[in-house]
Amino acid sequence: MIRISIDAMGGDHGPGVVIPALVKVATRRPEIRFVIYGREEAVRPELAKYQKLAEKSEFIHSEVAVKMDDKPSQALRHGRGKSSMWMAIDAVKSGTSEACVSAGNTGALMAMSKFCLRTMATIDRPAIAAIWPTLRGESVVLDVGATIGADAHQLVDFAILGTGMARSVFGMERPTVGLLNVGVEEVKGQEEVKDAGRMLREANMASLDYRGFVEGDDIGKGTVDVVVTEGFSGNIALKTAEGTARQIAGYLRAAMSRTLMARIGYIFAKGAFDRLREKMDVGRANGGVFLGLNGIVVKSHGGADADGFAAAVELAYDMVRNRLLDRIEADLDLFHARNPRPRNDDGTRRESDAEADEEN
Amino acid sequence: MIRISIDAMGGDHGPGVVIPALVKVATRRPEIRFVIYGREEAVRPELAKYQKLAEKSEFIHSEVAVKMDDKPSQALRHGRGKSSMWMAIDAVKSGTSEACVSAGNTGALMAMSKFCLRTMATIDRPAIAAIWPTLRGESVVLDVGATIGADAHQLVDFAILGTGMARSVFGMERPTVGLLNVGVEEVKGQEEVKDAGRMLREANMASLDYRGFVEGDDIGKGTVDVVVTEGFSGNIALKTAEGTARQIAGYLRAAMSRTLMARIGYIFAKGAFDRLREKMDVGRANGGVFLGLNGIVVKSHGGADADGFAAAVELAYDMVRNRLLDRIEADLDLFHARNPRPRNDDGTRRESDAEADEEN
């Protein structure tokens, strides 16, 4: 039995989408149990519609619902201890659940997750990982926006985090890993990317097959299973891909309605177009996974429908079942034992980390 | 009459594509003249096929052809003074031509252009600008990979460079400008982007309508006419968009051949698909424009066909005719007169620029 805590108040649709999503998951994965947090008057009526789900769930009332446009600091101030988001995360900390899923606002969810679960002892910063559909299948891309900038050690940590996720979710033995870079030769800067590459090559880890630098167009090709970059360029890559997919969908719609021949063609090919539309939507299914925390937190897309939210819950389930955190911790320990990182003289963590904690 | 110098040896196809492209341009723009550089035995036979083009062109033999995989430093060492690429650039410097077009290797072309033409006196670094098809039309995106990283002053310079290009190429009076950023609130870092935004807002320039931050998905939407970012994230955005477009084209091909109905639909809609394919190819038409140099250099895609190379030549022509360099210089002077930038005590340019010169 695996217990997942659910923030029922997150996303654009709240319990109206979250509860039907849980019904789908409960049918497909009978060994799953839910701890659902939300406002009584919003969640109870939805839950009442599905007797079978109620049997597999515990519902706990929470006073506050974090808004989609709350700033992280606001959300922490008003929602700490009493919001459905906080309580769902805290359930992971207390052991009531083994993972948390929310479609709520990303910044607030990350801030609360860091504050409540804390970053893993051996790393500096968490990352947000996206599952990216490719021509070969799917890849893990991280960081897509948890923090801006990353030094070489942090990039290596991201590689280990992403590898753990690829192993847990895709069932791979030794995922291939690439560092996102630009193809221009002899460019200055980005020393941290080069250093990270050197460290990954030298580490020659059993769990991770480092393949060198990749460029932006390699993501969609599926050249490697795990694409590693810092959060600024990762977020821009993700959003640009989403924008391009929507743009082409727009062209496609226009092209298919322009002439009579095209409209006839569209009618014949409608089934194919429907499948295509699903594939084109980068990141639609899963949202992001927060990696590097002492607990599993999955962020579903705010606009997700019941299928989308269900996919996010199943992703959390798969990561728990395949012991994501154990894998990551073992790999981090192995790497750091051989590659000690710079610490202050008194053994405290470095400034970048102290800062991150202060933020909370 | 406008004279354009052409590196006939660049690109994957060399004179076999370049010369037919010039034939197209010569028919459409009768007032254009070409100065063509390349190896005699490769270019003469092509030129001989088109009597009308020969009348509008001067051909000059060059010993060396820069290879597509030469490193910039190699290309400079072996090709300075005697390669078709160098000679085509040098023609701009000497006044023999008013712009240069090459489909040769980007790193070599940028290194030679910087060395030969030099960066404009008032700015630190050149940028590569791409014309990006959007749902609203086209936008200018820069820097897509000339250098990595940029401080606030350099980002403002890029905004002015890109605005000049949008005015020259799109015929706009006051293009809208956005700084590429990530949407996460209260994030640390990227102070230079915030500072650049403040400077652009305060400058309140007559030629440029600053609209604030934009995200990756705003590029394809066409939210602003000019998208400004540093070269690392710009290059990753461009390559990711290209990769996504190719990925969706792959899905589309697969979807349209999967079932009999889809195949029938494809036959009816083939014309629409052909138009769509053209639109989907981000940056296909033009390659990149080097901005911030004392001369106009256009890089055509290495894999461009005759239509693609012709579009690059016509882009160069439009920028000359619409006095791109004068516009840029006037705007830079205006901005810098009001916003002096940090200089060394002896009035020399800052380190970043000294470094850039040293590279050459």
C-alpha cells in the first residue's frame, strides 16, 4: 500500500478536477491510498459522488487555500500550518504519506516544500524536473526553473537527481546524460558547464552514462535520457518548446481550414490529428517533479484536466514504488564520498545554500 | 545601386546553390550588384550558365575556402586575406560593397567579421539576431549565440541593435521590445536583466517601446517585435524551437501514414501541409544577422537552398536600403549620451571588450 497526500484546492479547477482524477487512479492502481486536504465545503460534495474513492481516502479539512497568484512569501505567511498545500506536504514529512501532489502555484509549492521538507543534506539546491516527450520516447529535463544559475557541483547534483528519476520512472538501468550547452566553439564563459562535464566524465558512475554536451535541438530528438542545465535556460527552453508547439498547432488549424481540399483532408485524418494534438503538448501530462528534497513532491499543471492530474499522481506513485529517494541518496553519497565539495572551515554549508535557507 | 559582396564557397552546397540564388535576387531587385568571391574553377562554370547575372556581377578569385568545420582560430590563421569569406567581409570595410552574405561557418564568419570590421565604437560586443516566425508575423530575437552572458549595458545595447533591425526590415516606426526572463517570482539572480529593464524604461526612447519581461512562450506568440537575451539562453531557445518544430513534423508524418483514413486525408490536404512545412521551419529563411559591427554581415543557413540564400541576400539589401547602421548609430549615441557607461580611468574600454579583441 502506498499513501499519497493530495492538495485538492490547487490548479485552475480545484476539487472538480482533482477528485475525478483520483477516481481514475484508484481504479488503475488498487493498492494506492489518498490523504486529501482541502476546504470541507468544496471537497465533501465531490467526494460524496464516488463511494469507492471515499473508501480508499481520508479527508482532512484545511482552512486556507493558496491562490494561484499568491507570491511564495505570501503563501508561506498565510498558509503555513493551515493551507491544504502545506498540510499535504507536511504529511510527507510526518510519514502520513509517501509523496505529495498539488496543481497549485509552483513558486508557493516550492517555497513550502523547501521550508517543510528541507533540501537533502548533501546537496545545495533542489531542482524542478520535467518529463519531455521526444522522438525517441521521453526524457527528463532539469532544472526548469527552481533557481537561477548553478555552479559545476550543482549541475552534477542535478545530473544525479535526474538520473534517479529516469531510473525510477522509465525503468532504465543506466540512463544517458547530457549537459545543455551552445554549439559555438571556443566561446568564453560557462566554465561551470565545462567543469561539470569533466567531473561527470571522471566520476564514471555505474548508474549514469555521461555523453557530453547536447544542444537545444537534441532535447526533442531524445539524444539523451537526462538533459541537465541551470534553471534560467531550462525554463526558457521548456517555455519556448511549449510556445512553438502551440504556434504550430495554430498554423495547422489555419492550414486545415484554408481550402476546401484541406477541409476534406482534415475530416479523413481527424483521428490522426487528435492523437497528434496530444503528443504535441510538451509537459502536458505531468507537470514538474521537485527533486533534491527529503520527500517526493509532484507539481501537476495548473490547467490540467482529470487525465493530466491522474498522470501526475501515477508519476508520484511510480517514484515511491521504485524507491526514488533511496536511489538518489545512494548515488549522491557515492559521488560525494569520492568528490568532496568545498565547505567552509567550520564544516557548514556554503553561502549559496545558506542564502537559500534564509529565503524561507 | 546597392552592391553586396558574396562568399560563394560557404554552406553545404557552395556555388551550386549560391549562384542560382543570386539569379533569383537579380530578377527581383534589378538595382542590386554583386561582388562574388570564390575559387575560380568552382564559381566560373556556374556563372557561365547565367549571362544576365554575369552582367550584374564582378567575380574575384580567392585561394582559400573556409571549411564548415574549421575552428574560428584556424579559419583566421589560414583564411585571413585570401579566403572568399574574408575577402567578402573586407569588401564591406573597403567600401567595395555595402553588405556581405555568407552561408559559411558561423564561428569563423563572426571571428573574421569582428577582426576585420571591428565592433562599433560605443558598444562592447556584437550580437547575432534571428528573424523568428510568430503567430503575429515575425520578430527579431537576439543574441542567439555570438557570446555567452551579458551585463545590463550590453542587454540595452542588444535592445537598440534589435530595434534598428526591426525598423529596417519590418518597416516599423517604434518596435515593441521585451527582455527574456523566467516567470518565477522573487527569484534570485539575473540582476542584469532587471537592471536592463530599469534602464530601458527610464530611457523612454523615441525609437523603442519597452514592454517589460517576456517568457519563452511569448516568442512564438509574437508578444513583442524584439526579444532580447544573452547568447547562451538565446541560442538554447532558438535550437529548442527548431528541435520542437522538427519533432512535430516527425509526429505529423507518422500520424498521416498510420491509417488508411489518414493517408487519404493527407492526399487531400497536401497543399496545406506543404505550406505548413515552410512556416514550421524556424529561421529557415534567413539565418542570422550580425549586429553591432561597422558593417552589415548576414549569415545564411549552411543548409539553405537557393530560395533560402536569396532571402538572406534580400535581407542584407533591405537593411542597406533602409540605412540600418545609421539608425543604430544614432540610437546608440542618443542613449549613451544620456547614460554614460563605466569606463576605465584612462578612457579605454572595459575589460570584457579588451578580452573580445584579444580573442581575435
